[in-house]
Amino acid sequence: MKTYIKKFAPIVALAAVAALPSTAFAADAGTHSAAVQTEITTESVPVMTDIVYKAVLADAASKTLNQNNDWFKVTYRDAVTETVTRNVSNDAESRYLDMEDGDRIELEIPTSEVKVQVQKIDFKMGTGPAPADENSFLAKKLILPDS
């Protein structure tokens, strides 16, 4: 089964949550972060939570390999699911129309309510043998499962 994760960059409120460092490990200079944001339905929350977590782990694995490390350990995990309003039309350039007389009117832009989940993890990287616990992952095994 192939799963495709749709990322939404313009959702400012949830993107801001994902961009903030965790308060638990914010002072630790060796900690890295990864976040994935996706649209979900109410019925799919438990299943999508696992899928989004796997996607954020894959992102962390990629960052680990890019830094020439072998493994990473998740030190903090957060998942936020909220309903947000988004524009239905992608061709709407502006919500406002400037009139010749200097007045500005707000345009009716069609919107829809969607549920979005953001999962964020903080993690530490390392080389050599990985720690033997459930929060540690070999980066190559997540990226190339047959390696």
C-alpha cells in the first residue's frame, strides 16, 4: 500500500507550532527537529497519526544520513490536530479589491473547513551502534528497509 502525505505550507497557525522548538529540549544544542503537516478526516485520525509519525521519522532519518550519522533517538514528540479554514480557490490573488475612489472592499472567497495534523519530533543523532530502546532508529533501515 502506497501512502501519499499532502503537506500544507500556507497554514500559518499550525506551521508556527511545528516551527517552535520544544520547551523540553530547547536548551540542548545537539537536538534537531522534524515536522510533517497533513490534512486528515475525523475518521482517519488514529490511522493517520501513525502514518504521519512514520513520515516524520523518515524525514529525521534523511536528515541523520545527510549529517553522516547512523542513527537517531527521538527525545520529544508532539501531535496537534486542529480544524482550519482554507481557500477553496487557488486562483484568488487577494481577499480585497481596491476601488478607483480609494475604498477597499473584501471579496467573498469560498473556503472550507479541514482537519490538519502536525507532528513534530526532536531527536539526537549519533554514529556507531544505536541505543537499544524503542525511541532509537537506524536511519538506513527507515530509508532503505532492505539494507
